Amino acid sequence: MPAAPRENPLVIGHRGAPGYRPEHSRSSYELAFALGADSVEPDVVATKDGELVLRHENEISGTTDVAERPEFAHLRTTKRVDDAELTGWFTEDFTWEELGTLTVRERIPGVRPSSASFDGRQGILRLRDLVEIVDEASDSQSRELGMTVELKHATYFDGVGLPLDELVDAELRRLGWGARPELIVESFEKTVLSRLAGRGLSAEYVYLVERSGAAADLVARDGATARSYADELTDAGLDALAGLVDGVSADKALVLALDDDGIANGTTDLVSRLHARGLRAYSWTLRPENRFLAANFRRGTADAFGDWQSEFELVLRTGIDGVFLDHPDLGVAARDALAGRRP
């Protein structure tokens, strides 16, 4: 049955609250809920022994201290992941016992030095650890908080014998999240979403789309003839998606109407076209620093906060069902301002 648009858009902590703490760290997730997030978004990848861990990518040199750990130097290697050649350290080459000894760090320390001051203080989290954080926050706030679980590089992990649909289904059921209305599952690949839904996991299934390129599962199957994300966002493409997923989460640049100079001259009709087909609409990622804002909302230096309120409210006015933010408190403030509530 088609999902009704949400009356109040979800504020989703993108990897927790990485504007303030290193992404996917315990303090990042705990702070996200303390700042008012309704849901948090973990990126899920797998270890050699099938443990589900929270990292933006399976290559972890930029977000952990692995490069400084001589005992793991022999694991540095080059691989091709989703048609990109990467050199570094990969989660699937570690057992959880090994990976659990690493500490996490800020991914963009030059932009967020305050967050980087927390480097080295916390370890990598597993999906099971996040479930405990969500459940504890729900109890303390007396409201049902959610997870928006992103499955990363599913086709790649299939190829190394670590099928994410099987691992995620088993883990969420074991943790009591097999039928929770607050659960959203998302991926840039429809194949893994279909497989997981076919296993009977009750969730809202959301397809992630970018401005350019094509989905990794389609490229693996069809090569150069793979249907692009742009094709999937045509009216005919959305008609097809309506029978496969519950919603679409789009790059912010697909929601804002940007000209050649990067100026936002309003918004596109993407949200309304999704709603017309019974699909929910989400957008990523709203960030306040000038380097991430549309050109007309920039004020001052690249790493200073610009007029984020205007850009955030422009997106929210589309009637969107949820937004992903690195600073959840700013999303709550923008949403409350539009609704006429006092911050």
C-alpha cells in the first residue's frame, strides 16, 4: 500500500551528529538523539567473520587509526569496489576481534577541527551496539526513535561471500528489530532491497539516487548499457520504482533547482512527483558550512556557517518526508521555524 506523506518531516542524523563528533562513533549517535533527531543513519559493512559494523565505506584508512597500527600493515592492499580502484585497509579483511581494537577519527578534520579533537577516544561500533543506543534513547526520551540503515556496496559484498541481505535480516531479527515501524532500510542498489524485503523483514525500503552515474548492481549486470539514475527519475522510471520500493532518497542537488553557477532558484518537482506515485521523498545531506551550500546562501569563508536556514527551509517547504543532516539540531530548528514553533 502506498505510504502517505509525513505530516512532519523526519530529522535524520546522518551517521549520527558528525558535525560535532566523529561519524559513526558512540558519542555521535548519542548526541544526535540529544539534539532532537528522530532517526539516525548507520552505514553498514561487514567483517571477515560476518559481523556488521558501522563505517561509511569498507575502506577505513580515512576514519580510523589503522594506518598507524603496525600489526595491520600487512593488510594494506588495493581492490576494485563498485568500479573504483581503492588502496587501503578493508573491513572484510579483518575479524571483529581485530577491527574492534581500532579507534575512530574525523573524516574531514580540516573542515571540522572541533570534531577532530575527539579522535582516538572511541572504538568502532557494530549494528548491535547502535540498537542498544537507540533503545536506550527511546526509553529516556519516552518516544520511539528510529534507524535508517544503509547497506553499502551490497554487490561487492556478495562477491566476497558476505551477503548483506542475509546478515542484516538475521541480525535485526535477533535484536528485536524485525518488525519495527521506526526502521527504514536504504541502499543505492535495488537488488539488495528486494532480497531483504523478500525475506520478510518489515521496514520502509528506500532507494538512494545520485545526480549522475548508475547503480552498482545494474552496472554489474548490464555494463555500459545500465540504466542511469537520471533515467530512473523520469516519470516512467518513477512509475517502475513505485512497485519496488517505498521511497526515494535523493542528492540535495536533485531537490534544489540549481543553475550553472550553483545558485538555487527554488526547487524541482521531484518531491511532488514522488508523492503522486505514493512514494516517500527524502534528501541528503543538509550541511551548514559554506562549501556545502548553494552559492547564493554562502556567507564568509568556506568552512564558516553560511545562511543554512534559508537552504534548509527551502528543501523542507517541498513537503519532503525527511532530511539527512550532519547537525541534527539545525534540522530541528529549521523544521520548527517553518511550523511556527519556538526553537
